Amino acid sequence: MTMFSDLHERLWNETPGEKPLASDEALSLARAAAPGDRTLARLLFAEGFGTGGALDAILLDRSERTKSALFSNTVQAVVPIYVSSICNEHCLYCNYRADNHGDAVQRVRLTDDQLRREAEFLIDEKGFRCLELVYATDPLVRPAAMCRHVELLRNLLEQRGGSVVGLSAEALDENDYRDLVSAGLSFSVLWQETYDRWRYQQLHPGRGKKPRFEYRLDAFERMLSAGVRDVGIGILTGLSPWRRDWAMLISHEMYLREHCGQAATILGIPRLKSAPGAQVHTTPFTPSDAEFQVTVALHNLLFPEVRPFVSTRESFELCTQLARGGGCLFTFNCTTIPGGYTMGNPGCQFPSGSYDAPVYSKKLTQLGLSTDWNWAPYEQALYAAHIENRA
Ligand code: SF4
């Protein structure tokens, strides 16, 4: 059976294969193409794209109007709960890489009681109903433990009217995803980091699972085969020349639609930030704010129903710009160290802001964005649409 990894090399070599669009042609395409028109992807390489000029203004405006029509200026609140910072991988841009023995890294693995306390605090004190479990690649926290954690959080949420449990972890086997769905998992996100094979291998040394480029590339198909209906795909923008990486990401999303009968429904948009204890802090490949913002807007026009995962890696101001029109996942409170909410653990995987939900959701309201805390009904609609598509 063909998997995306079988096509990667050909697609990589074809991207970008065309002559960049000239400014006039780009402006016409940006004005006239309907949302969802795949030819919009050509704008990534157009003259004037990301320069803050007329082309960007059209795309930002159309993105906002398209999102607003679909999602009524509503964002979906989500909060990460880190479970372990113990990792046997070696990603050179990460504070949690196994070889980092410096003072800036704290290795913590939560017990189930500690995890429960973190979740209860976020649910009862901060009002969250969508919890995202986040894991480093901890040799002692394997899929069976992740299933137990999903069940634990699911039960806590059910006692309070229910909602959504998601996962951000290493790439897993299809059976593992199947077990997680049975345990109550609603969504699963995984970032490919980069589609540039050479860069990928340079940045992910070692003998673990992460250096297996193809295994990670095909994880999204395994999720979909296993019955995960809300799948997140993305790259860590800045690891490699970003236009080519985004073009490949778009190709991958199109492939999933055509070959799996279902799309990724969440878009990861992390941008590289300098982390303490990392070996790679910056690259020449990181887009400016203007480039980054218009790239997300272009993606919104290409795939209007896909929700960008807006994270506190960015300033609150930029988060609100990225969220224009709604139709995104939105992070408020955030720590990237296990026990960061209730145990006072210092440290982080990478620097991030934390925008206290009761305060900052009001700021969003002032900007015309409302917050959906319990988006279980949205998840149910996704599942219903999937079943209808199959009928
Ligand atoms: S990015 Fe993830 S897998 Fe890589 S070193 Fe950091 S925690 Fe481990």
C-alpha cells in the first residue's frame, strides 16, 4: 500500500517547481480564487508574499472573513498538561533532549495523583474543558500509561459535564492509536518538524524512534486508520527554508484528503524559539511575523475548516492576529514543565507566555472573539460528518 513516505522524494523535488507568480497575477489569484481552491498554494512563492503589501492585505482580510463565516469569530480553548520531561531523544533545538544535563532542565514524571491535581486545577480554577496531554519520549511512559492518563482525565471531565482530551506525543503504531481512541482520546497532534529530509536527519540524531523520518511521515495515516477523527499536522517553522516546508505540508494535507478520505483538522503552527539547553537556537530560515501571519492566512483560505493551533510561543498580540475570524484552537494558560501549574516546578521545554484564561478570555471578547470552552459538540459533529462521508 502506498504511503505518503513513498511520495515524499518526488514531491520534495517538484517543490517549488514552477516559476514564482508575478505580482499582478498573484493579486488576481488572491482576489478571485474561491476558498478551498488549491491553486492558492502558488501564492507561497509569489512576488510580494509576506512583505506587508497589497497581497498580504487581501489574504489577511479574506482569511478573516472566511473563518468568521464558518466559525462565527469563536476560538476553541485548549490547555497543555505536560506529563513527563524525561526524554531519550536528541532533538537539537529542545531543552528536554537526552544529552542536556545542564541546570536549565528539570526531569519530572508526574504520578497519576499529580496529574489529577494539575487537571483539577485547570478545570475547576481556570474553566478549561479541553485538556491536551503532552509527553516527551519517556522510556517509562509507554502507550498503556497514556491510555490510563486519557481515561483519568476523561473521567474527571465527565464528572463535570464532559469534554475533550487530546494528545501530543511521539509517533505511535496504529494499534496504540486504536487503544487511545478506545480510552477516550478525542484528538491527536503531531508535528513533522520539517519535510527537509537532510535537515531532519541533521537535527534528530541518535538511535531512537524520532530519527525515523518515514515512520513519522506516515503517522498521520496510522492515526486516521485507527479512528482518530481530529488529527493535527504541522511543522516547526524555522527548521528549514519555510516556504518549501509549508508547500510540502500543504501537499501532505492534500494527499491525506485524497488517499485517506479524510483530512487533518488541526494545523500546528509552532515557530522555532531559542530554548535553554538547546544546541540549535536560531536558523536563517525563520519567517518574520508578517511572513508567518500571512502564511497562516493563506492556509486558512486553502483549508478553511482546518483549525490552526495558536500557542503561547507567540505574544498575546500575535496570537489574537492569528485567531482573526475564529476557527482555531487557542492556548491561554501554559507551562511546559510537568507540575508547572500546581507543584511550582520551574523550567520549560521552550520559552512560552501564559495568558491567564479568566483575564485574557475577556480581552479576546473585547477584540470580538468569543471562547468555546467545551467543544465536545464540535468533536461529535466531526465524527458524524465522517460517518456520513463513509455511508
Ligand atoms: S522535541 Fe520532544 S522528542 Fe525531541 S528532545 Fe524534545 S521532548 Fe524529546
